[in-house]
Amino acid sequence: MIMRIDKFLKVSRIIKRRTVAKELVNQERIILNNKVAKSSSPINIGDIISVQFGNKILTIKVKNIIDTTKKSDAETMYSIVNEQYKNINE
């Protein structure tokens, strides 16, 4: 199954709204497999996604792709690889 990255971020509840996910992509704050992602970029199982939220960078690995999920099932879609905080004073 293939899913757009903006929809995956919403369904997996990493980002609450798809429009916000699209904005982050347009600001080049989402990296898919070491490349800047587009909102229409397809994701596959095993892909690595890095999302920059303000001073936090969350890196995840896609484990499962599901069209719709309950909140309890959303966490089964990915595993956290790294969670890094940037120093604001840099």
C-alpha cells in the first residue's frame, strides 16, 4: 500500500491536521530517506522520516501503513528512531 507522507503523518497522529503537515513539508521541515519531502511523496514500510518541530527533531521508521486508525492503533504505524532537541541559543 502506498500513502502520501502528509496523510501518513496525520493518520499516525504525529501531526494533528493534514494541512499542518502540508505546511511543514512546504517549509522543508520534513525529510524522507535523507531527501526533502514533498506533500505528495509516497511512503513505504521501512522509510525513515524526520520531522522538525521548533527545537525538536523527531526521526521515525515506518512499520505499518493503515488508511484509518483508532488512537490506540496509531502507534503501531511507526517506531521512534531518535528524538533530538536543538539548543535554542545556537
